Amino acid sequence: MNHMSDPYADQVAAYLRHLSAGRNLSQHTVRAYRTDLAALGDYLHAADVSLAAVTTADLRRWLAEQQETGMARSTMRRRIACIRGFFAWLTERGARDQDPAAVLRAPRASRRLPHTITAEQARRVLDQAVGDLEDTPRGRRDQAIMELLYAGGIRVSELCGLDLSDVDAERRTVRVLGKGDKERVVPVGRPAMDALQAWLAVRGSWLPSGADLSQVRTAVFLGERGGRLDPRVARRVVHERLRVVPGADSGPHGLRHAMATHLLEGGADLRSVQEMLGHSSLATTQLYTHVTQDRLRSAFQQAHPRA
């Protein structure tokens, strides 16, 4: 928000407080909206347009510029949703007479199929990663990260948000806080829980002098300085480990996609997978059925004599 004028910045700050307090949005979404509104503020500042003077044409020009940068359709949809909500809120509060964003329409959501790795690639990634990792606190932490992301299909943000009280070693489950602060309990299996227990056994020796003890008492995964592990660091760990198997580096979300696809291929029902992933809509989970159908179709075409 470097270039936002004070009136704009003040309204944005008030709106974000409103979202955090009253809309039950995740902190991840609020941060994304802050970025979106900062980008709009920079544009309005450069165009010398005040908040009170913003028109629908101004917003459409800004969105057109965003689209020309090759921005993903999902990001465009979020940005439009963000500014529609912002200007509707301003209008309701009497800060504007008319809502210039009310007529904006988001592009249709892409039905692009998620990229995923095969069960064999996943096995090789985890076995290779385990083999390469030294038996050090860092090695055990990184092994637990890999195993949990694949076994539980949890998001990186959910993994980094895990507290010690969320782990049930006896039942082999973890309790995660997902999008919209929705809580769910996810089974993770023996290998993942064993890896997690191995990390927790040496977690205390990871701590440097002067560590942030407030995080040490609660966070499962710690960073170099003793605080809660940053999601960016976790993503870097995953990319490094996935690269050991050619074609497997689909990032942390690739492990989540792989878990869902492999469960469905193994006969799990769609509703159970939806619950484990924390999807609010079954339609999102159904994307994975297309992935498995594509593999069946490919196998048929390669093997059937009358394909």
C-alpha cells in the first residue's frame, strides 16, 4: 500500500478489520484482499483518481491491465470479488452515493484439471526423500512435512498452523483449521505419524538460544529461529524433495492432489475425500474423478485391441 492516499488507506484498513471480525474469512483470504486493494490503490494513485471519484470505467481499465499481465483466472475472480465487496461496503456506510463495482462480473471459473503425480512417483518421492534426509532435527522435520502433506492431503498453510494439541498419536489423526476457519480431523496413517513422532522427539533440540518460546509451546513445526514454520519455507522444502524424482515436482499442492486421486483410484467414496480435503463444494472434489477417468481412458486406448 505504498502509494495509497490516506483516505483510501483508512477505508481499506477499516474494511479489512470488518472482514476479519464479521465475515469469518481466513487470514489467508484477508491478506490476499489486502494485496488486491493495494494494487487498486497504486493504480488509482498513478491515474490521479480519488476514491470518491472512481467510476466503473476506471475499475474496468484496471482489471483489463491486470488481465494483460497474464494473471490467472482464479486470481482475477478473487480480485473482482474483493473490489465488489469493498465498494458495496463503502456504499452501505454512506462513503459513496453509488457503487461502481456492482455491475462487474467475474470470468467463469476454470475447470482445469489439477496436475498430479502417480502413486509410484509418490512412493519414490517419499522413499527417496527419507533416504536422502540426514537423521538430524531438520531432516526429521522435513520428512514429517512430506509424509503429512501426502498422507493427509492438507494444505501447507494448514500444516504450518498445526499445534501440538492438534496431534492425536493414538488415533493417528491431526486436527486442522482450513479455509474459513473450518475445523476438520484428518487421518494420516502409521508412516506419517511415525515420521511426526520422530520429529517431535528431537523438536526441542532444534531451538536456538533466544527462541520465541510462545510459539515453541504450541507449534508443531518450527523454523530456523524457533518460531512457527513459515509456509514459504515449507514449500521450498517440498520442492527440493520432489525434484529427486523426474516429473514429480508439482509442488505441495501436487501432494494434496495426489492424495485425493490415489484415494479415489483405490475405491474411496467421493464424500469421504471431500471431507478429508475440507472442500465446501462436492464439485471441487469431483475434479479428481476426471483425473482418474483420464487415466482409465489412457490405459484402455493403450491396451484394448479395439480401442
